[in-house]
Amino acid sequence: MPQLSLVIVGADHPNKDRSNRRSEILWSEPGEEVSLIPEPKNPVDPQAVAVFSARGVQIGYVKSFQAQLIRTYIGRRRITAAIFQGLHKEGAIIRLGLDGEAPTLPEPPPESPKDDSGFYPDWIPPDD
């Protein structure tokens, strides 16, 4: 498992400096470096791992059920680098490179073919 994608949550919460996490996520470009910072003194979860953008603005946290694993990876220096991958309804997605491998963005899914038949049916409301 040389690479790993993680959903980052908590984008709707304000930062202490009043910066907006959702705005920072929108400013982030796929491939930009992000930082993972353990927060052992976090009052809600001592295993919490905060995620910061390339500009040093917090964009959220690693999900709680994955935080302990990521903290272990950080402690054992298994994470080579982390990059912003994209948007997600819960916040963002980041990509980790593990064990000396640099993270790379995954290939986008293939687009579905467009319907060029020219047939566009009219909407017919249901009978009441």
C-alpha cells in the first residue's frame, strides 16, 4: 500500500484565527502539498490529526477512526508526503505517499458517453 487517499472532515468549523476552512479548500489546487499535524492536547480527541493547506491554513481533520493509524504512520516516519487531491462533500480528500513513494494524483474516472441521439422527451406529470 504505497499510497492512500483520506477524506478530511470538519470543514464547516471555524478556525481559531477565524479563517474559513471551506474557502481554503476551494483555493487549494490538486497536487498542492498539505501538512499533517498531530494534536495530542485536543480536548475532543487526543488522537486527532489536523490537516493544513500549503498556505498554512487548517482545512480540517483526519477522520477519527483513521487518526490513530495516521498518527502511527507519522511516528514511524512512514508518510513521505501528503498532497491535496480534491473536494469532498465532507470537506476534502488528501493523498499520502508512504514508505518513500511520493504521492501522485489518481487517474480521473472515464467520462460517460453523451447521448447524441437528438431525442429529448418532454416531461409528463403523473396523473393525480
